[in-house]
Amino acid sequence: LDFLVEHAAFTYRVKTKLNVGEPGFRGGTLGGPVWGVAVGDSFTFGMGVEHEATWVARLANLARREIINLSVPGWGPQQYTRAVERYGTSLSPKIFFYGIYSNDFEDVLLFDQWIRDPAYKQALESFLRTNSVAFNLWRLSGTNSNGGVEDIHLSGLDVKFNSQRLKTVLNNQRSNFASAWSLTKREIELAMDYSQRAAATFVLLYLPSKEEAYWNLIKEKEISLKSFDDGTEIFRTRILEFCKTRQIACLDLTLALRTRAAQ
């Protein structure tokens, strides 16, 4: 495939490489023997950037070794693990990169609900997402995505946040975290098991949100958000503790990006 994606915030071309057969993932960069496989959501897929600018392609070029990108925007941990099992292991990689993004605590619950509750599968929004072009154009246009006004503007930066949406997300994370973490942990452990069976190294990546990277500047602008300090760290902290306990290689970009944001 080779097509142009035109969005309100960006335009980029997706070229799906044909070295992974029929599934239609973004695939590889260099060609040749597969060294690594990457799974994740839009951050690993590279939403908004050309193929060569994704972190997967950049790493492949730096390492001079092929890495196959099996990521899909909107996916969560259950889907990452299924991609490892169904497509990744058959490629016989030396290493699996498993990208966890901060909104996975929401995605993992939605997928679990979709699996367990047949009625949920027939929900109106789900039906419209699947069947209505007009609905999806409206949904992706940005007109309904913020749930309010972006009232936090960081000085000297073209970065804006919606304080009400931040509070809603962090409150939901607090109340649903135990269930979300239990599901996430299970999927990571399953992926580790598939990786081990394939005789591959498993590497966990923690990819922070824009809100996490700019958190110290955000709460300076909106004092009421300081009470959510623990909420912004809860998912990342648990991931890092899990990696330490299980002796998993874990790469976390949060501190590096916060340092850069502060500058």
C-alpha cells in the first residue's frame, strides 16, 4: 500500500512494506533477515510521520538490522500480545519491543469489556465506527475530541491542554487502575512467554504522553492539578516496579522528555 493520510494536524504517507505477507502492517524498513519486531499503538506505528521517521525505522537504520513494525493506532495490550503470538513469533526475531503508552490503562479495559459483554459489541458508537464514514470523519475532525476548551497554554510553546479533560482522565485512572493493571500485567507476561518460546529477548518500552512530559509546567499553570501528582505516575511506576521485579529490560523516555520540556 502507498497512500496519503490527510488530517487536521498533520499529513503523511503510509507505505506498507510487503515483507510481512498479507496482514498489512507498516512492516520493515531495510529488508533482509528479521532482527526485531515492534508492537504497540500509534506511537510505535508512527502516526503523523513518514515511515523513515518512526522510531522503529530509525532504530533499524542505526542498528543496521531489520525491525518489523506490527503496531496499529488505537490498539491496547491485548492486541499487542496477539500480534506477538500470531505474527511476530513466526518471523523468528532476536528481540521483541513491546511499547506501552500511558493511555493503555483505558484501552485494556475497553477491550476486556468488548470481549466479555456481547451487548457492548452492538453499542451505537461501535456500530457507527465500523459502518459510517460520516461519523468517523466527524470523530476525527477534532470537533468533539477535547470535551471542552484547551485552557492551559504553556508560555513560549505551541502546546495546549484541557484541564477538565486531564482531571477526568486522571480520576478514571485512579478508580480503575487495579483492574487495568491486572489485565495489562497478564498481557505483558503472555507476551514474555511467547518471546521466550521464540528464543527472543523481550524489551518493554514506556512511552509517556505529552501530558506526562509537560506535567511540571502544566501544574504551574493550573494549581488545582497538583493534587493529581500521584495519578500521573501510577501507571509508569507500576510498570517500572514490574520490570525490576521480573528483571526485564525496560526503557523509559519520561525523565529525558521532562528534562527537555523544562528547557
